[in-house]
Amino acid sequence: MTRILHAAPLAGLVLSLALTTTAARAHATLERKEATPNASYRGVVQITHGCDGQPTNRVSVTIPEGIVGAKPMPKPGWTVTTEKGPYARAYPYFHGDIREGVKTITWTGGSLPDDQVDEFTFLARVTDAFAPGATVYFPIEQDCAKGKYRWSEIPVAGQDAHTLKSPAPGVRVVAAATKTAPAGAAASTSVKAGDLTIETPWIRATPGGAKVAGGYVRITNTGTQADRLTGTAIPLAARGSIHSMSMDGSVMKMAPVECGLTIKPGETVELKPGGLHLMFEGLNGAPKAGDVIQGSLTFERAGSVPVSFSVAPIGASKPGAPATSDHHNH
Ligand SMILES: [Cu+2]
């Protein structure tokens, strides 16, 4: 048993001498230590010990300003409640601006023994209120029958978070991957993200000056719960979204897929030319055949998943295929 008694008078001394890893193990932590602006974040609060031997029966996380659309994951044996309130400003969200939302999420009524660990999960969106390099803190309250911890200390500028006795877990905000690999670099064709398998992400090259490009990918859900593809991004494009295509008489029409594209358990969804596709708009450069573009797909449950889009020639109907005389843009 390596429990550290934070309430003990010795705790400060122990912590100041302890290795970072020891201190981090004892605190309430967040499993994922990095997040990307304008992308979803899956927050997994890890409770690794009780209060001086007592079981934990309440966990509450504060959603900081600039993190929006927070939703808790229900947890068997626990009751989840949320408190909502207005944000300091409006933030862009899937269907226009969002001005209010969940500020705290609290799980109560369960009993987590001191010698067991558990996780409390929420999903939220990181806005552009945080620049890459910033750290965003999620204060956490942990209550036991007797005793409690308030993991709420936030380091001031220049202060080392490891010197704090009850630090709020921090998540570092990092820029989305922006590297464009040289032509001919091998693209990884299959990526696993939780229950999802993401295969052959590719983009069709565009003539210089084009403002839009279509992207395609195959996604299989091997899990037992549905997930939803809600967004996509590449550094070359100002915006990425999911579009459907349909025939209106003899006219091909496309429209954004509202609320994301559902991938049911056991289902494979294929985005391909002439059908569902990723739509990249506001291009500030032209994807060139043979390039590999690092980008991301965002899912409601699986979060933001980095993917490598290979670029096929203008008019190609599949990755690696030669151009055809297809006149559709995507
Ligand atoms: Cu489109």
C-alpha cells in the first residue's frame, strides 16, 4: 500500500520530497493530458485512493470557462447531476454559437473503496479560448463519508504545479498536427481509435485556386455503442465538415450532415466520391497528388483522432487510382 495521507501534517514534507510520479499517482488526475483547440476532449477523472482509508462517495468536476458543451457519461451505481450556467461569451459550436452549458458535473451515491480505482468520464469541446501551449485546469472535489479533498489549486505564473498540495489536474492545449509529409511518404492506412477502425483516409487533389476539396474514409464500429463522426480538420482548410450527396432530378446536391454521422455498432460507413464525404472548405493551398496530409477526425465518443490523408490525383475515384473524367468536384 503506497497511500499518501494528504491530511497528515507530514504530507507537505512527503510531497515536497516525493518524485513527481508518486505525487501524481496519489492525486485525482485526468487520463488524457493533452487537448486540441476546436476539438472534442474526453475527460476521464481517475480516482486512485480514498480519504485516509475511507471510501469515496462523491466526485465533482468543474468545467472551466472556454470548455463548452460538457456532457457526463452515466455510471452504474452512481447518480450524475449537472449544474448549468452562462458562459462569459458565446463560442462557436456545431449548430451556431453556444452561450451556456454545464459548469459542474457531480457523481454521487456510489462507494469506491480506498484500495480500488475508478474513472468518471465526460465529453466536452475545447474552444479557441486556449492557445497552444496553455494549460487548462479542471478542479475536482472528492468526498468520503468522513474527509474530503479539494483538488483545486492552480499554479500561478512561474510556479511549479508539483509543489502544490492539492493541484487541480491540468490539460495541455496543443496545436493540431500541422506537418505535411513529403511526397511519397507512406501513409498509414488503418488507425484504431477505441472501438473504431479508420481505414484509407484520402483527399482528392484540387486544381490550384480551388477553395474546396473532398475527403473520404472508411469507418467500422466494432464496439457495442454507436459513435458519431462530428468533424474533421486539416491544416490547409479553414473548415472541415461532413456532407451528404443526393440526386435532385438530374442535379447532384450536397448538404452538411446535421449533428454528425452515426456509426452504429457493427456497422461500416464508407465515405466515397458521389456519396457521403468530408468537405474541406476555405483552402489556403492545394493538396497535391502524392502528398500525405496529417489531419484529424472528431468523434463524439472516441474524441479527436489523428489520421494521415493520402492525396490522390484530381478526379480520382479511389485512393491511388488515376484521374477519371468525372466532373464532380468531390
Ligand atoms: Cu461537399
